Amino acid sequence: VMWNKEMTACSLVLPENPLAEYVELPANLTNRLWYSNLICGVIRGCLEQLQLRVECRFEKDALNGDEHTLIRLELKEVLHEEFEDD
């Protein structure tokens, strides 16, 4: 994990991606289809349950010929839940 100075963004490096283990992308979809984008959805959903709205995106993917899979996370907003008295 590599954080920025403000601690509001980080990059996650995944040396292995089990979702892509038996997958080959056609040449015409390289750098256009992010097959493992499900991982970003899971990360976004989990952090939203903790009241953190983030942007999550793939920057590198082993399926596209990169050495590692790299996911970029950026904090956009800290959500505040309001409770009403019954």
C-alpha cells in the first residue's frame, strides 16, 4: 500500500489476482476491459458501510500484460449518518 502525503489516496498492489487466474483477454479488449472490476465494487461497498465514499479504479492489470495489478483508491467524502430520536 502506497499512501499520498494527505493520507486521502493510496494504491493497492496485488501480486496475484485469483479472479484472473484462468482468463485471457482478446487482443482487441486489452486496456479496455477491466475483467476484475468486481474487486473495486467490493472495496467501494465495504468502505461505504464504514461511512467513507471513495473512488476506486484499476490503473494496471496483469491481464493487460502489467507485472502486477494496481488499484487506486481516493477518499472523496466522509459521510455522516444522522439518527433521529423515536
